[in-house]
Amino acid sequence: MASKYEDIAKIVIPTRIWNMDEEGIENKIKGNDIKEPIISCSNLCFAYKKEEVLRNVNFEVYNHDFLAVIGPNGGGKSTLMKLMLGLLKPKSGEIYYAKNLNRKIGYVPQDTGINKDFPIQVIDVVKMGFLRPRAFGFRTSYLQNKRAYEILNRLEIAHLAKCKISEISGGQLQRVLIARALCGDPEILMLDEPTSNIDTKAQKEIYDLLKFFNNFYPIIVISHNISILLGYASRVLSVNREVVVHNMPQVVLPNQGHICEIDILNQILESRNETRV
């Protein structure tokens, strides 16, 4: 286990995992190599009224996956994610979920739908991740409050806890929404443009953290920032009405400085040439 993230993981990795002993954690990581899909999309089609958005979509999500979802604007990336979340219903086709999947999905949307003029504090937005269906009201426990503050601290935004959301930047709001998703004890993380409006260094830090989380559950990320994301993805879903799945060769990104798409392309071509030899 990567020592760099050990303290972070003890806070933001799901509680059910960190209640395990070391052997249990190792078995959990090894279990991610099992080639059994946890989500399967079969002949999936979707349309907004008469406008076809997705057609004949077929792919599977596995425990070990770090999926990069790429494609042009309007190609259906966000729609596909909403279908997997159950926020939309397909016109035809099926989405199958593994029997042992509790459908606990941490979701960070691109369009937050948050009214920034509403007088709510950052910490209250984060604690919404603990919400569960119940008859009356909602109140977080002492441990939940503590966990929320610790997650904010590890994402380096604890100083914003008492700020109103109208007082923070777009990049800070994205981190708040990631913190909210982590509070929900998810089994899958789905993120739609999670690092928009964040500088390159901060983007890499977030993806490093997501890559560590990938030891425990699958990550699905929509992003236009291919130069960073492809250094972490195990597979790529190219979405433009239809979906094409690509396996990713190992790409090594520089620890600092400029990340160039041409360098990444050269690494990919070199990897393919070595495979052919």
C-alpha cells in the first residue's frame, strides 16, 4: 500500500474496507483482478424525444477498471453516465448490475445544479453525502461530522468549511463535490469533468488520489484533459453516439512541468512497436 496516501486512505476509503485487517485489505485488492463484470451495458440506445444520442452501446465495467470516457461535446458522454446511475432510462437495451453490487455510486456531476446564491456552507454540502432515505429530517452524527471535516482537510479545503458556497471558486467547488461523494461510502466513483477549473498540479494530485482509490473500487471519469487522464486510465471509452473501447498501454507522466500530448502519443507508439517485436 502506498505510504504517501496511507493517512488519506484511512479517512476517505470506505469504512467497510478500513475495518478489515491487513490480510483482508490485500484480499480486497487481489479480488479486483477477478474478470467478472460488475456493470454490463447491452445494446443500449437512448434518445431525447426524436434526437438519437446513443445507439448499440456495448461494454462492461470490472472491479479493477479506471475508465476514461472521452469524446466530442454532444457525443453522449454525460448521458451514458446518467444511464449507468439510473437517472435516465434507456430507450432500448439493458444495463445489468452484479448481484453483490449495492448500487452505492459516488457521483460528481459536471453541472452541479447548486444555486450558489443559496446561503449554505461548504461543510453542509459535504455532509449531504451521508443522506439516506428516512421518514423525518436529517442529522449527522458526531463521527459523521468528524469524517466530513477530515475529508475536507485531506482535500486541502478544510479552511473553507464555514464559507458560503457563493464565496468559493469553481475549482474549490469541484473539490467540495468530490468530498461529498466520498462521504457516501461508495462502491464505484463516477466523475464528470472533476478537475475543470483546476490548475495542472492540482489535477495531477487529484488523479493520483483517484488512482490509489482504484485499488478498492472502479473509477469512471469523463474528461477532456486527455494529457493527464491517459496516464492513469486502464481503458478508454470513446463515446460519439456509439462506444468504442480501447485498452491503454502504460504511460509515464512527468512529475512536474508541462505535460505534452505529443510525448504521450510517442510513448503509445513506442509501446505498440515493442509489442509487435
